[in-house]
Amino acid sequence: MGSLLVLLVVGIVLARSSGTGARAGAAPTSGGTSIPYPEVLRVSVDEAKARHDAGEALLVDVRSEEDFRRGHIPGAISLPLAELEDRYRELPRDAEIITICT
């Protein structure tokens, strides 16, 4: 995991068996402006790792395949954002999905 632990991990609940969506909660950035997509739940790297290690969440790396090959979190699935619309059905419908995007 090394330096990848400093990556921003954005949590998105794509689908849950309960049918609930992501929770709102914009966090201001260092410049005082809001982060994009404030309706998307953000989770810390530690929380994402804990959920993944406990089998509670699936890590999906939406960066390019090249970036994924350079380094990724062990156990993460590569599903580049450019392919997401065509391939999202490959993801389990009843799992919490935590995406890694930077």
C-alpha cells in the first residue's frame, strides 16, 4: 500500500440491498471552496482499508489501467472510469463500493 495510503479515497455506494444511496456532507477544501459532488460520501483511507479488510466493501480503482499498473491497493479491482458505463454491471449489486479516483 505504501504511498497509495495518501490517495484521496472517495466512497460511492453504487447499490445496496437496502436501496439507500450516498449520504450528503460536503467538506470544505483548503481554499475554502466545497469539494465536487458534495452528495457523495467520503471515507478516510483508514476507514476504507478497514471496510475492505473486513470484507464489508469492494475497492474499485477507476483510474486508468496505466495508473493502476504503476501501483494500486492490493485487492482493488481495476475498472477505469472511461469503461464504467459499459462495465458497471460486473460489480456486485449488494456490495458497498469504495472507488479510488486519484
